[in-house]
Amino acid sequence: MNQLDATFAALADPTRRAILARLIQGDASVMELAEPFAMSQPSISKHLKVLENAGLISRGRDAQRRPCRLEAKPLAEANDWLERYRKIWEGNFTRLDALLGALKAEKNPGASEQ
């Protein structure tokens, strides 16, 4: 599985997306990340392992704690991939708007002058 596949596979789960959203606020321990969810800590740890394997988070060491940290690079790569398609769609919509405007002007020649 390449990096982009791993990123999108990890992002496919809403719990993992919620964990990433929490980590935007700053580093957090497993217990802190588990608080809002009605699931066991081992289940949260499995989600964290998927995120870690995808490179979306890393774990540091702070005395007894191993805080999780958001890693931006895989998300930036996913955003770059999506951005290419957004630009294509935007170009298509711009051409469609121009065509619709031309058709409308052709149907009502004096409407655009008012």
C-alpha cells in the first residue's frame, strides 16, 4: 500500500478522523484521545496504530506519557492529490457557466444590456 492509499484508508473511519481533529488542538495522550468515545482503550489504540502506520500521527515520549502528535505531510500529499481534481472540476464549471451565459444571451439578446 502506498502512502496515499494508507492515508485515505485511515481517513475512511470517522473515529480516526475525529482523533485527527482533536490532535489539531495539540498533542494528547491515548487516555485524552479516548475520552469522547464510548469504546475501550484497546479499540482506541487500534485506531491510533492505523493512524501511526499511515504516518498521520507520531508518538513522542514525555516521562511516562507517550503523547500523540499530528503529522502534516501525509495530509498535505492527500490535499495536493485532491487539489488537482478540484482544479479540473473548477475549469469544467467555468466553461459550463460561460456556455450557459452564451446560450442565455443568444435566447434573450437584449437581456444582458439591461
